[in-house]
Amino acid sequence: MARPSGGAKMIITTHLCVDISGMLRLYKRKGSLEGVISDPETGRTLSDAEARQYLQECLAKGWRVLPMGDCDNFDHQTGCKGHPKEGEGN
């Protein structure tokens, strides 16, 4: 990768994501998703049943992953696409 002018390094921040199918597979026990997921619009924590319904709806949309926080450069197939910024040079 080419360095920006002035010799500074380009730093890429990448946000974490979670695999939707993996969550459903690992959290099989009834009640295990209670409070794990928040409603993306209201921020309210979802009950186990609501969380399972939400994850199923996401899969029905063709999504594979969900962001684990705010990310304005997110792809629901591959996750965060990265957030470049100039950093300090070595």
C-alpha cells in the first residue's frame, strides 16, 4: 500500500461482526439469547424469542453477518469493509 504524503502510515480500523447462523447454532438453549441483541432502531434489548425471530429475518434477507456495534461501512455478507485513516509514521 502506498504511503500518504509526509511518510505517515495508513491505519485501517475494522469493526467486529457476528455470524448469524453461528449464533443460532451456538445459542440453542431456550432463553440463551435473552438480552444478547438490541433492537437496531430503538436500542431495546430483545427477549430470546424476539432475538431468534430477528436473526431468522436477517437470514431471510440473505444476510450472513451482523455488526457488533456502529459501523457506517458495513456489508452484511462480509462485515466491516474497513475505515482508513492516516497514522503516525515510524
